Amino acid sequence: MKQKKKSTKKRMALLFAALGLFVLVALLSAMGYRAMLKIEHPIQYEKIVNAYAEEYGVETWLIYAVIKTESSFHPEAESAAGAQGLMQITPDTFDWLRMKLREETPESAIFEPDTAIRYGTYFLKLLLDEFQDPRVALAAYHAGRGRVNGWLADESVSPDGKTLPEIPSRDTAHYVNKVMKAWAVYQNLYG
């Protein structure tokens, strides 16, 4: 009988040790995953982002998500479509934003982090004010306001004229989903 009790105690001790090891491995894996996410979703240009987030009332983590998705924090980034800088603003949109802000900022300034983040955040603010729904605002950031307004006017695309249950452009839908996922990661990691 004593032998059986010792054997049972030994099995229980081994079971608890294995369970503890499992919990430890799971915890270390989770910490490793979180560390990896922080590498993939960095915080850069913090003072600039915070200043313009506050000035324009745009959530900091959304700005980081757009920068991450648009340029991966490379200030000299240029797209095939001609979008430039950290937040990938096209020259036409940059001209329009300069006009709205009544500024004569040189075109080359879009490659400067302060200018890119300022104009990109201001543009996000305008789109969020206009469309209310962040997904729709992001679709407009990517595809253009005119195109999104056309989608909203089409009842087969937007039954309520305010939201886009399914974005009709595959590229824009992919972009919006990418930014929304990055936004959630930034909120979860740093918010």
C-alpha cells in the first residue's frame, strides 16, 4: 500500500511538473510572439506622431498603422502610383492639402518625416470627418474620395450610403484590412 501511495505521489509530482513546464513554454512563446510583433510594428517618430495626433484629433495608433502599411517607416518611399513619403501621399493630394492649409510647402518636403506625418494625419482627419466610419475613411485614403463617394452612392455597394460592407476594389479592400489589423496590433501592444 505504501508503495502505491509513493507511486501515486510521484505521478502527481511529475504531472504538476509537466503542467508547470507547459505553462512556462506557453508563456515564453507568448512573450516571444509579442516581442516579434513589436519588431514588426515599431514606434518611430513618436514626438511627431503624438503632436499631430493631438493637433488633429486622430488616434495615434491609427497613424502608426497607416505609416506601417504605407511605407514601413521609410521616409523616402515612393509607390508605383506616385505616392510619396511615410504616409504615401500623391502629389495631387499634397497640392490639395497645401491649398486647404494655405501653405506653400515645397513638393520635396513630403519626404521629410514631419511634413509627411503632418499632411498625412491632416488628410486622415478630413476623411474621418467626412466619412465617419474608419473603414470608409481608409478606403478613401487608398482609392480616393471621389471613388469612395461613387461606391457610397451605389445602393448595390452601400445599402445605407454610409458604410461599405464589402469594398468593391480588391486592392482597396486588402489595404483597409491590412491597416485595420495593424491598428488593432498597435492598440493591443502599446495602447
